Amino acid sequence: MTIAFDIDDTITRHPGFFSFLTGALIDAGHRVIIITFRDDRESAMESLEEMGVRYTELVTSSREEHEEFGLFEWKGEVCRRHGVEVFFEDDAAVLQYVDPSIVSLMVVDHEQHDLSRTRRELW
């Protein structure tokens, strides 16, 4: 299985959990891809190492790719290109461009997201 993770406000929201999860996934033989808007690859690698997050591939962004695909669309394109099956991300604006066949799991910061309207209330 191929599982992808965002860094900022996803992995950084609970580094211990994502350290455990990425390690367990890799130990079980799965691909773990980190997809980040960060353009400084070395800094991203250092941050992941400090948090104890393991991965098989790191995909950083570039201005050229944002211009080609669009800022929010870029991560969706990376997921498609790498055959991602499950994607952890914190930004709904990004997730709207992820293929519906990919299981998307959104990490929520309750200070940034208004969850007062539940699905039940919308019925």
C-alpha cells in the first residue's frame, strides 16, 4: 500500500503518533511518501528526522510545479503520479483536488476549523 502524509499541520500536529504510524507502515512493507509544500528539501528532511518520522520518499514543491498544476492541485497530482491510496492532509482546499478513489484523512486543528455544523444537522 502507498500512504502519503503532509508535514505542516498534519505530522506536526502530533509528531509522536505519526512517528509511530510511519515506522509501523514501513516495517510492514508499505510505501510512505511525504508530500510537502516546503521547497527546502534539506530543512524538511531535518524536521522529519527530529520528529522521528520515517519515509520511503520525500516530495517537495517548486514554483514551477505550482504554476503548471496550481497551488492546491499540485498535491493531488503528486498523489496520482505516485499511486497513493491513503492521504493524510490538514487542508480541505488541497483535498478537494485529490482523486476520489484515494482515501483522504483530514487532520483537524479545532482552532482553525469550525466543526459546529455536523452532518446530522445538515440533513
